[in-house]
Amino acid sequence: MEFSAKQISQFIQGRVEGDENVTINTFTKIEEGKKGAISFLANPKYTHYLYETESSIVLVDEDIQLEKKAKPTLIRVKNARDCVAKLLQLYESMKPKKQGIDSLAFVSPKATIGKDVYIGAFAYIGDGVTLGDGCQVYPHATIMEGVELGKECIIYSNVSIYQGCKIGNNVILHSGSVIGADGFGFAPNPATNSYDKIPQIGIVTIEDNVEIGANTCVDRSTMGSTYVRKGVKLDNLVQIAHNTDIGENTVMSAQVGIAGSTKVGQWCMFGGQVGIAGHINIGDKVFLGAQSGVPGSLKSNQQLIGTPPMEQRPYFKAQAVFKHLPDLYKQLNALQKEVEELKKNK
């Protein structure tokens, strides 16, 4: 597929500087530019690449100032990053979708399979599964009994969806993710000097337009359902424990852990390795910096970092003091000795 600068500018409502007929057929970073590729530039400190890159077209922000004529054709836009995202979405949507059921897949005769579905080799579709129109199930994926999937879902290789879970429309589950494994429920039994397993008889409900990264786990509830609401995006290696409720359009970076029975609000953003305690409520639009540890409930509309979390400016001020604590401790000890000497000499 080839697109001209003129076609691209019309799609993203940009302004062409240079040859509007030049064409591209791929994307590349500006520092790795090559003929026939489109790149983007949003940060002025990288402007020098505009005089060096081999890319045929570069998207640039309107306010980027040039010292001399750029080598490629430029398309000026309000926000180059946003426009690249739109072009990538267009590019992805134009790729041909796989269809058909591989002869090596197992599909239960009791399953309901929609139109234009792809099921790869060695995938397993259990009894009572409902697979909506346009779904793609890649090789070695496992969809157990009674699972319901909406339309246009993508289930990549080695995903496991346990029995009874409900998946909405346009959901993407990346390789190795596990939906509906048992929650971590055990009760100590003094009589046997061991732990008794508490059966986890609930399910996981994933709503529309959710994307879940590789090797991320969402546990089934003890009773009822664990919820991942519409528009949620989870990175790789995230743990969502049983009976949690993750609010709409919340995003989490890698290695975030949410303990059981916690409710997270809408439009929250959690950095990498954030840890959330169980049985608490996190409000809407709470932004937590990387490695924050949250032991208690948080109100809405806060930007926090640290353990326990605090506002960003006081946190960084405190960190600046923290590294001087050993010296301050020595000074304090020295002052204490001077005070004691003065008391003796009275």
C-alpha cells in the first residue's frame, strides 16, 4: 500500500511543505529513515534530523522552526504524535484479516461460532463457548467451557480463558495472559496445620475495547465477578486479584499489582510496579508514579508518588532531604554532645 503526501495531509488535516506527490509505504523512526518511509518529529531538540534523514515524509508540529530547508517533504500538523497514531491505526485496519478454522484446531460441536472467524492450529474451544463475528483466536489459545466473547476480539497464542468468563467486543488479549484463574483464597486450618482452599466460584467480566498485555493475569472472583470495565488498558505482567473492579479507561504500566476486593475509579493512570492494597477504594483520575505503594483509600483527582503516596512536589523535596540524612544525623549527634558538655560546665 502506498500513500502520497497529499493523501496523508488530507487525512490528518495537515499542510504539505515540499513535493506533495512523494509516496511512502512504511513507517520508521526519523534517525533510521529510509526512502519510501514516513517519520515524525515532535521534539525541537531533534530538529537536526530533518536535514539528515532519508525518510521521504516527516510529520512535524506546526511550531517547529527550521534553520534551513529540510531534506524530506514535511507535513505540518498541530500534534505529530497524535497524527502518527491515527496513521498507524489506518495502516493496521487495512491489513487483511485471517479467516477460517484450521483443521488442527479443536472446536466443540456445542460451541457457537460467529461469521468471519479465525481459529488457529491447536486452539481449544470448549463446550458452550460463544465466539462473536470477526474474532481471531491464534494457535494454542485455550477458551474453556461457557466463555462468551463478543465481536472482533483478538486472542493471541497461549492465552487461557477459564470457564464461564465474559469478554466484550473489540477486546485484545496478548500471549500468555490468563483470564479467570482462581483468586488467591486460602484459610488457615489449625487442625491440619495447613491451609484450606476456598473455592473460587465466580468469573471475570471484561467489557468492550479492553486490551490486556502479555503474561497479565486477571483472577476470577470468589463469588460474583471480577470486573475490567470498558476501555481499560493493562500492560504486560500486571496482576489483577479476585473481586476487584477496574474503572473505565484506566491504564496500568508493567508489574502493577492490585490486591483483592479493591475498587479502582475511572481514568486512573498507574506507573510501573505500583502496588495497591486490598479492600480499598481508589477515586477517579488518580495518577500514581512508578513504584508507589498504596495502603489505604484515595480520593479522586490526585497526582501522587511514593509509599505511602504523597503529592509529587513534597515527595521530591523530601527525597532531596532524605539523601542528606546521614550527615544531618552526625550533626545532630555532635550538637547533642556539645549541649551535654555545656550542661556539665554550668
